[in-house]
Amino acid sequence: MRYAVISDVHANLEALSAVISKIAELKADKILCLGDIVGYNANPNEVIDILKSEKALCIMGNHDAVACGLREPNNFNPLAKRAALWSREQLTDESRAFLRDLPKELKVDDFFIFHGSIHDTDRYILYKEDIKENFQLLKKLTGQPRMGFFGHTHVRTAYINDSDVISVDLSIELPLSPSRKYLINPGSVGQPRDYDPRASFLIYDTIEQKVTFFRTDYDIAACQDKIIKAGLPSQLATRLEMGW
């Protein structure tokens, strides 16, 4: 299998469309989306429709939970809160039901997918303590998957656990070893935060046993124009061209 792993689309139709086209070129067998399908950008219903048409396997992100009304944005910053509540107003009944029915985490083949942290959608994996804790949680999962794919930070990275020695690998191509555990973030499709504005995703090839990261250009100006016309904060448009 060749899995295309995407995350944090955040209603960016232009970015998702470009990524879907690239995934088709790469001949991936299945698309996995690690949550935050909506929020920040101006096309929540359209990106949901694309993911449904592609038969993508999706899980719920924290912005998805707020947008569909499962929770309130009490811990969101002002920009995120305004965009999430705007998204809630825009969602069709069908889109809202789709988001509400998403699982928060799943085991797929020999790996596990989740949004923020294992068993906690809102927490980030950023620091040494977070990384260690999630590797420990990975070991406790049914079937003990050797790899976890996560999103939420909007930053591409790979953490490797080799006999409890943890390292970071930022290579574009990552060969996988059966003796190691991995926590891997594909970066964000719709709002990258690593100072590279291109949409980010990865391909996991189960036969070749490797993960390959990709960046894709998209029409940022078109997405920015929609943000402004929708009355969303202008900062959300500006940050797209900065990759932050």
C-alpha cells in the first residue's frame, strides 16, 4: 500500500486541490487525513466534499469539533475562535454531520493515526516530555503499532525511538527500520507553520518501508482573496504567504 497522509487542511480549497492532484500523480492507494479539515480558511464545505469524493479516511481535529458544535472554542486564540465560529455558521447539515461522526483516532495496518497527542486531540507534541509520553502511549495501544502519524503543529517532522534513545530526522526520505518506533507529522496542507508556504504531505510506502515528504505550490493569492471577502481576519491571509 501507498498511503498519502495529509493533515490540517483548514478549509484551504486551493491547497487541497493541488495536493490531491499531486497524490494522483504519485499513485497513492489511500488518503488519510489527520484532522482539522476546517477552520481558518474560507471553503469548509468544499474541502469536505473533496475528501468524501476521494474516499479519504479522516479523523477529527480540534477545529472540526468546534465547527460542528461538539464543543466550544474556549481555549482557542482570538483568530482561531473567530474562524471556527465562522466555519460553524457556514457548514451545511451534511458537512456538520460528517465532522460529528469522525473518530478521534484509529489504528490502520501497522500504524496509528491521531490529531494532537494520543488520546488527547488538543495537546501538542513539541517537547521532549511530549515525545516520550507519546512513545510510551504507542507501546500501550492494542497491537503495539510501531508508528504514529499526527498533525496539529503544522510542522513536518519525524521522531525516532531506537531502544529508548529519541532523535529527530528532517530528511525528505525516511527509510523505516523494524526495530525502531516512529512518530511522524506530515506538516499542514492548508496553513504551514515552518516558514515554507507550500502545502505539505507525505507518502508512506508499506512495501518499500519508507516515508517520503512532499511540498506542493498552490494559488495562495486566490485563497487569501476568499479569506478577505468572507470577512475573516486579514492576518489569516497574510500568514499563508509567510508559511507561519
